[in-house]
Amino acid sequence: MLKYLFSRLLTFVPTFIGVCIISFAFIRVLPGDPIIVMAGERGMSEERYNELYQQFGFDRPLVVQFWDYFTGVLQGDLGQSYVTKRPVWDEFFALFPATLELSFCAIIIAVALGLPAGVIAAVNRGKFFDRALMSSALIGYSMPIFWWALLLIIIFSGNLGWTPVSGRIDLLYFFDAKTGFMLIDSLLSGQEGAFKSAVRHLILPSIVLATIPLAVIARQTRSAMLEVLGEDYIRTAKAKGLAPPRVNGVHALRNAMIPVVTVIGLSVGMLLAGAILTETIFSWPGIGKWMVDSIYRRDYPVVQGGLLLVALLVMVVNLIVDLLYGLINPKIRKR
């Protein structure tokens, strides 16, 4: 198992270097000058502009700028925001719990609904449930996130008034954020109605963010289940008179889980990418909205550090998925 883990860790090095290069180059290919953006409508004198240009190191060659950035990353220094003057680390970890809470709820919804939908569709191949579920999955996968989010806001927030439009909790509630997770903090606050308000604010963003992963998990589960249901050992289990729930839920589903686990792991990357749009639409104060605002402001350290940290999170999730392969199928650890 250790050899298997070490071989997976080796792939981190080139991936890490590639992400550093991409994160450095991405913001610099966008039009716009961060100094002019910071000046805003007030503007600034040419002398002040040149002073800031040298202060931020923009007068040096790009190779030198990248090397300073890369060596800083290796030392754990992602720099400071041009706008807030706060370290990127501090801003990221202050906002990350909001994104993690939203993504966790979304993946729970996606797995809780996607797995049963895929199993039911596979068991009822070619029947009504199969066609209805897979058609719904295709529609969910095809819908643009921003359109789906606005549609739900119009229906449930605008017309019915069941859910809030934006934010994480009503402005009526004030308490210290001990953990950064609003569901937990609202419970710890002891204020009546705080937890209910946090849940109501979380419903629509979670549904919107879960839609595409749910569709992907359902379709992949169906495909993997159909392949497994045709194996000889499944026919043998049925011939022995085992109950269908045991055949489908234990023997078939477990052996179909490897590609499904892969999709669930990759869905984490989808959630972080989808969180950018979802958080922007719902004014959810997480790293997605933080990144969008930083791109508008041409805040180089924040964009570079944010992209790098998100990429590292996805890499860690993929590593965990690889380790789960070894637990599900021990033969993989010997490869």
C-alpha cells in the first residue's frame, strides 16, 4: 500500500509545477492594468504610477517575476492582496469554509440521489423508469448553471417566497463565527431561528451546484451496473435464490463502484468550478466569488494563490480516490 501511495505522490510534482505556471500566466494574459484598476476613477499621477509599478515588481522580466513567485510558493508564501493588503492564506481560509459547506451539501445531494437513480435505471433497463431517469439526468447535465440558478430564484424566491435570494443567513442574526461553517455556528449560537435561516439560504445554491454532478453520477452508475449485471457471478447469485436487493445492492453495486468513485472524485473539481458561478449568482461569500472579484480587480497574488490552492485541493481529492481504489479492489494496489 505504501508503494502504491508513493507512486501516486510522485505525480504531484509535475502537476504542481504546471499549475504554478498556469496560475502565473492566466491573470497576465487578461487585458487590464492592476495599478490603474486600483486607482479607479480618481486616477493617479505618472510619478505615483511608476512608483507602484516598481514597487509591485512589474518592471522586472516575467521570468524573474515567476521565479520570485515560485520560490515564495515553495516557502509557503502566496503573497498579499493588492487591494486588502492581507495575506492570501488568511483570505482563503477565512472564505473556504463557506465554499466547503456548500460543496459538501451539494455532493451529499448528488450521491444520495444519483446512486439510487443509476441503480434503478440499470435494473429497469429499457423500461419507463430507465428512460425517465436518464432523460432527467441528460436535461440536468445540459442546463447552464446560471440559467438554472436564475430559474429557481424566480420560482422559489420570487414567486413562492420559500427561500432567500442571496447570502448565508438573515441579517437579523449576529453571532461570532467560531468554525466558519454557518450551519454549525448557527446551532452553537443558540439563537432561535438561526439554524433554520442558514438551512433556507443553503437549499437553492446546493441544488444548483449538485445538478450536474448528480446527472453524471446517475449515468455512470447505470453504465457500470449494466456491465456488472451481465457477469456470470451475478447470474449465479440469482440462481441461488438471493433476494434482488442483495444481488443488486451488495454484489453488483460494490463491483460497479470503482468507476463511480472516480466520477465522484472528479465531481469535486466540477463543484469547485461550478461554485464560481453559483456563489456569484447567490452572493455566497466563498472562494468562488472571491476569485471572480479578484479577477475583476486584477489582484494578481489572490488569483495566483487561489488557483493554486484550489488545484491542490483537487489533487488531494484525486489522491484519496486512488487510495479508495485500493480499498475497493486490492488487485489495483499491486499494479
